[in-house]
Amino acid sequence: MKNVKLDNVDLKILQQLQKNGRMTNVDLAREAGLSAPPCLRRVRALEKAGYIRGYHADIAPDKLGFGMSVFIHVELVNHSENDINGFLKLVEGWPQVRECYLLTGETDFLLKVVTEDWDAFQKFLTGSLTTAPNVHRVKSAPVMKRMKYEPGVPIELIENSEGMNRSGNGGRNSKTV
């Protein structure tokens, strides 16, 4: 991934695409204060640099029958690289696991699981997760109600000072998109 120094226009493009990834390039250019061709070049450069990882639809789980979300803390018995990779391979095969994070501290992994209902969750928990090799302890926290959902990052909090390098490399080998 190339190191890129973002300017105000790049940040505006990212902010608008984060709100609506389906907006047309013409609408995006208008919001960013550009004409369409340079706007498209900037979007492509942001994609190539890894700032934009992809585009997706935000699907309502309950509309498709997935009415239950659960966060699960998982502790492993052993923590070698092979043991962690073995657990991750299992996680990749469980479609109900929508997110997986490797953590430090008491919990080794945090999983976000979606299921149709309590019975489907219990079947996954007892039939797959707790019986998996190397799993020591599992603590689950069913979601009662999602109170806030803001996908992405708070772009509006990024300080907007000329020459500020947002690539994380302290200004070395950066270029403007």
C-alpha cells in the first residue's frame, strides 16, 4: 500500500462515500467541489492506496430472518501461532460469525454472531463453538437492542491542517493523491 497524504478534498470524498457508497461520480464531484474526471481519479487513487477497501450494501438482518445478534468472548487453551490459526480456520467456516477480533487481555477473541433466534444460537454455541478444539471458555452477551450504528470512521474528527500526514509514516515517502 502506498503512503498517501490526504487533503481537504480527499477527506470530503471519503466522508461522502462513507455516507453513500452508491452516489454517482457526478454527485460526489459536486459535493467535493471538483469536476467529474479529477474526482474519479482521486477515488481511484484512494482505492489503490487502500483508503477505500470496497463497497457493500448494509443489509437489515431482521428482514432476512436473522433476529438475534450475540457478542462472544472466547478464551483458548493454547496460544501458539498454529493454535490461533487453527481456531481462525474454524471461524472462517462458520457463516454465522460476521466479525472476529483477536484481542489482548483475558479474552483471546471477540466474535459477533448473527442467528435466526435463540434456538439457532444455542445450536451453534453447543454444536460448534464450545466443542471446537482448543476452546477453553466462552462467554456470550446477547444484544438486546442496537442503540447506535455508525459504520466507518469519524472523518470529521481528522484535523485539517496543511501538510498533515495521515499515512502514519511521519511524513516520509508520502505523496498527495
